[in-house]
Amino acid sequence: MTVERKALLPDARPLGAITQAEVASQPDIWTRVLAEAGDTTPLLPAAGEPVLFVGCGTSYYIGEAYARRRNSAGLGRTRAAIASEIPYVDPAEALVVLSRSGTTSDVVRVVEQFHGKTAVVGIVGEPGTPIATMCDQTILLDYADEQSVVQTRFATSALTLLRASLGENLTDLPDQARAALDLKMPRVLPSHVVFLGTDWTIGLAHEAALKCRESAGAWTEAYAVMEYQHGPIAAAGPHTLVWSLDPLPAFVRESVQSTGATVWEPDLDPLAQIVAVHRLALTLADSVGRDSDRPQHLSRSVQLS
């Protein structure tokens, strides 16, 4: 059945136009993030200080990537937790929270609980919100904030900021994002997409899968590279795109190709690849007549009683 996309937003924009513009703005936004890194890095926990990073959904996956990256850099014990599922808090840990809206109820509760007991740093998109005002230190990324429900540039900008704080040389990252905006999409769109990662890119793989689910309602999965053959590969076939954010070992690539699946391994920084994932998510949404500016069953800020 072919779905005709004739409906327009009230302002006569094509479906998904707002999100598409925000996706395209990422190279310029990242450039500003990197230019301001000298001001934002001192607000984050110092080297050697243990850190607990807390978020929900996309924010949690960004935190998981940061935690693994910081641990690997030897800058202090770092872990990430879902705001509603924090197993414990070490009194020595600094708390870093990420919330685009500054109103996410699960994160608000965490900040309320630990404010005054440990140092709390918030990375938020909206000033004057509960999280922005309660934190001991607030890094405001309002210029990366979005109109869209689905997070794209805010999340990637936050991870750019966090990676810069670890001392990474990210000079060419905006140019890699521009290359991702020109990366060709699959000639035949897949009905099943699997994202693979390793170490810090496992969190990015889960974020990539989430983008395609949120925008297009697509069948997506995410796994560590070496876990994929432990069962999940059974669902792969000619309808599957397996996108690895890191180069695959030859034996993994051969196993995936033997299922008839298409393998993608773009030669770009994994974070820049997420920009291309955003484009895939928009393309998948468009193909089934979904408005990625207004995804089904989602709201910009999750408010749970």
C-alpha cells in the first residue's frame, strides 16, 4: 500500500521539516560547542573525581557513552544510570544530569534527592527550569535546544561537549558531521535495522536504534559487536541493514553477510555517524507517511506521576 504524504503542518511546512532543519544544523552547533569548551569544561567534575551520570532515554545513552569514554581515558571512575533505576550512590561521586527540557520528572526527583548531599552538575537546554535552577553548576545549551520532540542536535551537542571536556581533539568533528549529511542513504530502505557498537559506542548504538524507533516506528535493535552472533543474528536476512559504528572483525562481517543482510561501516567518527542515522530515521519516517516532527505517543518532556 502506498501512503501519499499530502498533509502539511499548520504553517504549511512539509512533514518532518523542523527536525530535518535541526539535523542539518549540527555541524555549526558543534563548532560553537567546541569554541566554548574552555568555559564549560571547568564546570564538570575534575580529573580523578568519581562521577555518576544520570539521564532518561537518549540522555542515558549519552551518559553511557561518556562514562565509558571517561573511564578509558583514566580520568576517574565513571558510571551511568537510568534516573529511575539508580542502584546506589557513592557519597564521593559527583552527580551529572542531562535533560534537554530541564523538567523531566525522573531527573527532577534525583536532583531534589541529592542536591545538598553531593555536587550536582546539570546540562540543560532551557533556562529557568527546575533542573537548571537546582543544580550547583548548570551548563546551558539553549542554542542547541530543539522544537522537535525527538532529540537530535541537543544530545549530540551534549556528547561533543562531554568529549571535549576529556581533552579529546575534536577539531575535525564538525567537518565529519557535514560529510555525514552527504552520506548516501540505502538504495532500498531496510525493514529491519541493527546497530552495533563496542565500548563507548554501545551507548551510541542504542541511541541510533531509538532514533529510528521514535521517528519512524521502525524495527530496530542494538547490540555490542561481539554479542550479535549470540542469538540476535537469527533475525537477520535480506531485509536487514546492519550498521556498525566501529569497523567489524572480518569473521563478524562475513557471518552477517551470509544472512543476506547489508553491512554498513561508514568511515566517520561514531558521533558523526549519528547525524547520518538521524537522516535515515527521517527517510524511514517519510517512507511510511509518519510526521517525524510529531512522533506517535511521545511528548517533548516526559512527566510521570
